Amino acid sequence: CWLLRVLECCVFLIATRAAEDEHCPEWAEMGRCISDWRLMAKKCTTACEGHLLTSRIRQRLLLEDVIDRSQCKSLLDLAKAAATMEGDYADKKSHYSKVENFWGATPSEAARWAVAQPAGEQRERAKEQVRAYIEAVRTLHQLVQQRMGEMDQSAQRLHADYLHLACREGNETLRSAQAATVPPESHQAHADNCWIGKDGACHREEPYYFWRSHSAVLYLHESSGADGLDSYEGGRFFYADGFNAPPQTR
């Protein structure tokens, strides 16, 4: 299954919580949902809008129809043709998982692939696919700045740090061999700007990309069927209270 899918096809699982501490609204007003997010996620999920897909306090949102169906199909065709385990992805299955296959292509890698195609119709089609990739990235960038900027003025001018078209597929053979040491998901809960300490805390410092402030993911369907966009099966997207949170709290 390809990691990139149309956003409306994500499935979110929300669990019912016990009664919250009476001080939660006060703590939320003080900004503790952000400054002390681990504790607040457990004690004050509702006050911190942990049950909402789009949340000003959590500074997250869900958007649909970010790009049209023809662009989706172009990206999927590009992924199947140009995504590779070489380049930035050489010598590693996935940065976050030991039990999945992982392919990808940055815009520059995709462009090099396109111009290397045989001259004529095949090369022109490849170049059009790369243009669709770059246009999708621009659209996503503008939407994140616009919508997140409404929640936080510092997000009104964001600079892209890293872009990639990523494809992931759970590997059951690897999972079976490591069943006792890996989480139930092929791609585990993580953060893009910190590393997880033994205490479970998120440390925004080297060697991770601690300067990053926002992440955006555009999901697409797997390509098969009438127009290649309506046949995805499997996979779930979720928000987690913590990196090792059990499934029922997601």
C-alpha cells in the first residue's frame, strides 16, 4: 500500500475518556496543552481538544480535496515509476520502521528520472508527472501557511525543509521475525522534529531535525481500478497521546 492517499480516506480512532480534572480548562487557558503536552494529553484530552481532528490548541487540521483526481493519478503513476530505495533512501528500509518496505523520490530525484527517459512521448509524460508533483507541493505549502497561519501567526511564513514522495508497505515476513520486539503498526507513532528519550519525552535537539515546526502529509489512494483512485484497503492514520500509547487511546 502506498503511504500517500487522499485525505478523506484516512480512518481516525477516538476513544472515550474518563472524567477530566476540574482544573483542565484553567490549565488549557494557561497554554499547558502545548508546554506540558504529555501530562495534559492524559489528564485533559477534551480541554486540550485531543478528540478533535482539527484543533487550534493542538495546531493541527484535516483538509479534503487538496488536489484533484487527475493530479492524484499523476502522482501515483510517478511514484510507481520513479520511487526507489536508492538516493536518500539507500541502505535503509525506513527511518522509523524495521518492518516495512520503503521507497521514495525527492523532487530533484524525480526530475533526474524524468529527463533520463527515452526522448519523445515517454519523456514528456514523465516530465508532466514531475510538474504535477511540484504543483502539489506548492499547493500543500500554501494551504499549510494559510490555514495554520490562522491559528498561529508564526506559521504565515514557512520555508520547506524537506519534500518527498514516499511509499510504504508493511512487510509481514519482517514482522513475523521480530514480533516480540516491534509495535503493532508497521509505521509507529513518531515526531518529525525530536527523538524519543528513555523517559518517553520528546527531545528537540541534535541529531534530529529540531528546527522543524510543521509537518504536512498528502495521502493518495493506491492506483488500480477505473481511474486508479478508489481501491485502497488497509492502513489507519491516528493521533496518539504518546509515542508508546496503547491502541485503545488513539
